[in-house]
Amino acid sequence: MPLLELTDVRTGYGSLPVLHGISFAVEQGELAVMLGLNGAGKSTTMMAIAGLLKTWSGSISFEDASVGRLDTAKRVQRGIVLVPEGRRVFPALSVTVNLRLGAWVRRRDRKALKERMEKVFEYFPRLAERRNQLAGTMSGGEQQMLAVGRGLMADPKLLLIDEASLGLAPKTAQELFQTVKQISKTGVTVIMVEQNAGALDVADRAFIMEKGTLIFQGAGDEELKATDLRAAYLG
Amino acid sequence: MKQFLVLGVINGAVYGLLATGLVLVYKGARVFNFAQAEFGTVAAFFAYWLIEKQHLPYWAGDLLAILGIAIVGFLVERLIVRPLFTAPRVTLLVATAGVALVLIQLQFIIVGANAVQIGPALRGIGVNILDVVVSPQRLLIFGVLVILGLGMGYFFSRTDLGLAVLATSQEPVATELAGIGTRRMSSFIWTFAAVLGGIAGVLLAPTGALFPGFMTITDLLPAFTAAVVGGITSLPGAFLGGLLIGITQGLGEFYFGSSTIVRGAANLLVFAVLVLVLLVRPKGLIGREA
Ligand SMILES: Nc1ncnc2c1ncn2[C@@H]1O[C@H](COP(=O)(O)OP(=O)(O)OP(=O)(O)O)[C@@H](O)[C@H]1O
Ligand SMILES: [Mg+2]
């Protein structure tokens, strides 16, 4: 039974259709990578899963329950957490407060919250060094780490990360992918939207989107190696 | 002159309270709330009716009046702000002015054009501060405001709810994604702003005559100036801005003389401070979101 399953999802903005029937599934514990050119509809897919965008038709099921009609807050409660495109940290609040707010839906359990924050600081030592700095004054890469860390604070079962590597130096991007791999090894299922095909190195499953449809999906080392994904992705 | 200074500080604290409400709504909805001072006037009339007409004890009258205005604030958000959630901010701006006008008209219809008065919460002879006799009511105002100021400082820097309010104003999308419902936050912000206005109203009520729209006429402009001087998005800035404006007004009254209803010359000085701050520090005295 997959953790997340989309079936023929259609949606768009206003009356403009963007997703023309997307179907895919992700298994519990997998790290999936979604590639696609600009405007392919990757972010739109992520927003539909997170509930920022209503679906027009089709279904989204998570842990065997339909979540397509729930609002964002309820989905976060269930464990679906999106780290949005463009970082979107709270600029005038400190690193610690940004993280604390990420744990909003789990704020009652102070002890678990503290432990998760320590965990985030382990993944991203840079954040620990800067815990009292205002998020808006951090470098782009640091803000990206913070955005991922804030997502982790909600204790997600499914973490959606939209273009975390945007604007990162190639080496930093690789480090980030490795950290995400580590996170997924703790049992968190991850979907990473990427422009950087280097993310495929850590992927268990891959998707390629084009013009609002899924043109490729495959899983397992064998299949991902056998298909020349980079070529497919680059067209 | 000392007298004007001491009174200026106390008036300033009231402006600070209103300004804090203005900043809160501005942070939450990116709009200047023309109805902020009317939250105070309406609460003052609630208190008048409860205390003078229903003969409730003072504290009960004030508490119920504040509760009443909280409900008004909540309804304003539900009925007017929320339907305009995605509308251009100018539309919402005009809508808040509409709320103020409606509230003032209702006061004319219900209470009429005559001024009424509430006795002070605390009687007795005043206390001597810097050789100025300050009435117990004014001391009470000041005390409440200091406590509120500290309380809000704590609320907005330490509590989850307070921090979530700040987050909503900085990054609505990320706030939504953290599972903090931005619509519920909007309810909270408007209710809280109404309560701040209401507290200013019931504290101010016994110090002068109550007539429809009195706080909009005498306090909205100074409060707005205080908010801008403080940096429009800074809560502590608004509070400090309020004190600064109050003191400026006090000095203005000292040098130019005062009239109770229209503080013409003194307000000119307030305006001068506003222009000066905008010229020298356009981001306001505090100048950062907090
Ligand atoms: N708010 C919006 N209103 C109207 N159209 C939009 C909106 N957001 C996205 N679109 C359109 O939807 C399509 C898909 O956009 P989307 O952001 O999902 O692409 P993407 O695959 O994430 O691209 P990128 O790699 O550049 O982030 C694009 O054609 C875009 O112009
Ligand atoms: Mg995108």
C-alpha cells in the first residue's frame, strides 16, 4: 500500500488548466525526485498535495485516506509538510523561532519539540551556530537549510521539498541532497522537486514532468540506472 | 510645564495603545484601520451604559464593555474583512472607514448627540508626581498601560500564538504551510485590536465627555502618527511612538495653549514630528518588523 497516491489529478489557476491528469504513487520511506523543465507543473503538483491549491478532479490519498478535500492545516496535522519554492522563511524572526513555528501543529509536546530542534541542528550545524540570527539576514543557502529544518519540525511523514538546491553552489547542493537522504533513512518519505539532475544520485524513485503530465516514472537502482534519465530530462 | 509633560505621558500611553492596535492590524492585513479609535468609543459607551445606567460595579462594567467590543471586532473581521481577504487593500481600507462611519452613526442613533459622563474608577485626591498632582484615574491608566505594554512584549516574543501573529504578517504562505490557519489568525488579530482599542476607551472614558466618535476625533490622528513614527510594523515602536506623541502634544499645549476638543496648535507640532521622522528616519524609530 503506497503512502501517497495521486489518481488522475487535474487542477490549475483560475480557469487555466495546468495539471492534465497526474497519477503516481510513493511508497513509505522512499526518496522520490521529480524533475521537469520550468513551467512543467512541479510546484503546482506539490501545492495540490499540500492543499494550497484545490484539485478540480481526481483524488489524493494518504495513508489510505482521501485528503484531497482537507485544508492545509489538517494535512500538516496528518503529516504532509511542504517546504515551498523560494524558501519563505519568516525574515524578521530568529532561526529558533522559525523552527519553533514549524512545529505549530505539534506545539503541545515541548519535550519532543526540543528533541526535534536538536535533530535539525545536527543535520544543519550552520543553523545551530546562527540560532539567534534573524532569518532574513542569512545567506540564501542558510535560509534554504532553515526552510527544510522548519519543515522537519512538524514531524512529517511525507516531506515535500520544492527546489531546495536553487541558487546553491554545486557542492552545497550535493551536501543538501545527502542530508535529505539521511532524513529519508529515518523513515520520513520525501519527494524532492529538482532542476538539478544530481539529485538522482540519492533517489529511490524518479518522476519527470512535462507540460502538466508525467512523462516518466521509475523506481529502484536498476531501473533508474538503465534508463538514461538525464537524457530524457534534458529532452 | 511639568504638568503638561506628565499629562502628555499619560495621553501618550493611550495613543500607544491605539497605535499598537493599528500596527497589529497593519501587520495582519496590510491596511490602516480607520475604525481602530471607534473600537474605543464604542467600548466607552458600553461602559457608560453598564456602569451609569445598569449600575454595575466599575470593574464588571469595564470588563463586559471590553468583552462586548471584542465581539464587535470579531464580527467586523467575519463580516467585512474576511470576504475581502483577496480584494485589493484599498477596498479594505475604504471598508474600515465605512465601519468607523457606521459605528459613529449608530452612536448618534442610540445615544444621541449629547455628551455624557462616567465617574472615575478611582476617586480620592491625586498623587504628587514631579510636583504635579495626578488624579488616581490617570495613574490607573498609566499603570494599566505599563502592564499591558510589558504583557504584550512577552506575548509577542515568547508565546506561540504571539509569534504566529508576527509570522502571519511576514510570510502568509509559509504560515499556512506550518499549519497555522491564516484566516483564524486574522480573526484573532482583529479581535485583539478591538480589545486594545476597547481598553483605551474604557480607561479614557472617565477623563472627559463622551460623545459619538470622540476618540476618532481626538485620538486617531495622534495614534496613527505614533504608529508611523514607530515604524508602522513595530509593536514596541508604536508604544514608544505613542509616548513621544503624547509628550510632544503636552509640550505643544504648554507653549501654544490648549483647548479641550480640538488641540489645533499642539496637533501641528505632532504633525511636525511626523514629518521630521519621515524625513530623517523613513523606516520609523524602531524600523524593523517585530
Ligand atoms: N499563480 C499562478 N497563476 C497562473 N498561472 C500560474 C500560477 N502559478 C503557476 N502558473 C502556471 O502554471 C504552470 C506550471 O507552473 P509551476 O510553477 O507548477 O511549474 P514548475 O514546474 O514548478 O516550474 P519551475 O521549475 O520554474 O518552478 C506554468 O505555466 C505557470 O505559468
Ligand atoms: Mg516550481
